[in-house]
Amino acid sequence: MAFVEWSMQGTQVSHCNCNIGCPCQFNALPSHGHCRAYMFVQIDQGHFGDVQLDGLRWGGLFAWPGPIHLGSGTAMVVVDDSASGPQKAAIEAIASGQETDPGSLITQVFSTTLTKVLPTQVSPIELSIDYKGRAARVRVSDLLDGRAESIRNPITGEAHAVSVKIPRGFEYEEAEFLIGKARTSGPIELNFDDTHAHIAKLHWGTHGVIR
């Protein structure tokens, strides 16, 4: 059976409980033995079959009791309340790894590590990602408040620019590494204080990261 062809271009912010740099980005174990994270996306252009996704915002909250690859994770998708019914269904399909080549994209890989998927939250998403300015801000009412900015030199306070390239990565090819803070209220607890975050330009599709 053929997959539905889909794609999306835009920007993303990801933020987790690991130390700055996140060893998971380099196939090492998480800083504290377990993983908690959020990821939010601004779609500039996109479609899922005949469903247009331009301008939509969506994201997800995640928690694993150990390293991600050992599974038993919990996730919740968040979709902006501007989405129509078909758009919401499309985002849920993409976020859960459906209609995607196995192993080719972070959403599909993560889907294989989850044992609990909570009901999708539909709420206004305030999201700003300043790629050149190396900053991001995300707020979902009564759920999440997070922000990220440049890592700072501990002596001078100057911005410490760090770019990481993963040419064959299943999330991004290049990302700007940042530091961030976040708090949640709800079933997935995230309490981040000066932990790893990154922003990246996103181009995903049915067959993985589009290069």
C-alpha cells in the first residue's frame, strides 16, 4: 500500500532536559539517564495529500523513563486551534509517524518508542523562532511556557555561537545549539533550567528529511 505523499518546510525548536549540547545528538546516553523534551514547528509551506498545511503550528511533549531507544515513552501532540479538522488529522498522522518511511524521520522513529499517546491538545500556540538571532519562544496556554537563547560565555557574557551539522540526520542537517528554560502544567512534566535547546530549518516529507 502506497503512503500518502506529504511535506512541510519551516522552522523548529526542540528543548530537552539534557545538559547543553545534548549527548543524544551524538548517539550517547542522556545526561540524567532519562529524556524529557518538547518540539514545536512553524510550517511555512506544506501539504498532506490534498490537505494544505501552510501557516500551521504544532508540536509535541515527550517523556521517556530512560534513554529514548529503550522505549516506554509517553507523548502528547499539540495542534494550534486555527487548524481545520482535516489539518488536525494530517498533523496527528505525521506526528505519530504514519505515512512515513520507517527509520527516515524523527517522528517515525519516536513513534516506535512510545507506549502511551495522550489525547491531542488543541490550543492557541504562540511560537516565534528567530534563526538569525538565535532565539525561540513558545507558549501554549495552561500547558507550556518555554524560551531559548544563545549560550553565553561564562566570563564575558557574550553569545557563544554553536552550529552542528548532521548530514545524514533524521531530524535536521544543521542546527543552532542554544540554552533554555521551560515549565509545563499538565500530564507531561517538563522543568528545564538552562538545559539544551536547538533551532533548525525544517524540510520533512514522506521519505524523511528532504535534502
